[in-house]
Amino acid sequence: MRCIPGILVALLLLAGCERAKQDMYDQPRYKTFAASTLFPDGASARTPPAGTQPRARGAFSDSTGGRQGGTAVQEDIAAETAQANPYPVDLRLLERGRERYMIYCLPCHSPVGDGDGLVVRRGFPAPPTYHQPRLRDAPDRHIYDVITNGYGVMVPYADRIEPAERWAIVAFIRALQLSQNAPADGLPPDIRAKLDAQPASAAAAAAAPAAAAVSRGAP
């Protein structure tokens, strides 16, 4: 019976330790984008100082203290500073570019890139067609920068499309341009032979579908 007071004291001490531990979990903190009177702009979120460089990014960068995700940052920097498409233009890149294009670009630019998308048909300002000489002759970097920074009524997409995926979209746009403006002497021999066998008027009408088949990788 004499040990009961000691046991009670120990239990109280343990309860106090647990309460202190819980206080660490529940310490005062700001929720995302909460207001604050501490700073002149009234926001709790702080803009990183000018020149701040990310150390890591990705799903595991936060949970690993930056030990993982550093490679992704270096890849982003390389993609962001490239003046031409830094990736090999293969079927994999074109498929990724097509997927991103269909999500972000198609509503305004249309499936074929002529600027007649569904939102344009409902009154939104029409973007220029990709098939005009100015954009066919524009460097890859120009298209990349427009995706990144926006242009006119087009909003920037840097916050939702990663640098590598912007280059994939650029590659797909080039394929769209080629599909509508492929020179006949650049077609595969079998398609060129079919065109040569047609009358001049029919060959001209068939040129665009034939070029489109080339951009899709069709035989």
C-alpha cells in the first residue's frame, strides 16, 4: 500500500511528459496561405529571396531532407537554359508531347494547331495558327518561352508543365507543322510513288493527309 503514492506520482509525471510532447505537435503555426499581421503585406507565406535556387524537388525531396530530388533540379536547369530541344525527337517524346498538348493546348489551338479550338468557337480570342510561315520559321526556344511565360491572353504554364514536358510539346507542335507542310521530296518512297501516280489535282488534295501519315509514323 505504501508504494501506491509513488505509482500515482509516476503516472502524473508520465502524463505531463505526454502532454508536453503533444504540445510540440500542436504548436502554433500558420495554415497554407493564411493571413498574418506579422508582415506588412498581411500574408504568412514568404517569397524566397532573389536568387534562391531549389536544392531538390519531387515526391521524396521533403521527406529525405533534400537527399533525393537533386537530379531532377539539375535536369530542370538544363532544360530551362537550352536554346533548342535538348531531347531526342523519338516516338516516346512525341507521344508525351501529344498527351500534354491535348490537355493544355487543344482547347484553344485545336487538334491540328490551326487556332480553331472549342473555346475559340465559343468566343475566346483565337490564337495564331501554327502553320503560318512566321511560326514555322520560329526557333524552338520561342515556342518554349511562350508556353513558359504566356503571350497576349494566353496565361503562363510554367507552374503546371515541367520544363521537359514543355520541350515535348514543342516537338509535337513541330510534328503538327510538318503534317500540314511536308515537302513532297521528303516523303517516304512508297507514299511519294502513290502521289506521283495520281493526277496533279488529286495529288495536291492528297498531300496533306500523306504528310499527316508521316508525322504519325504510319507506313
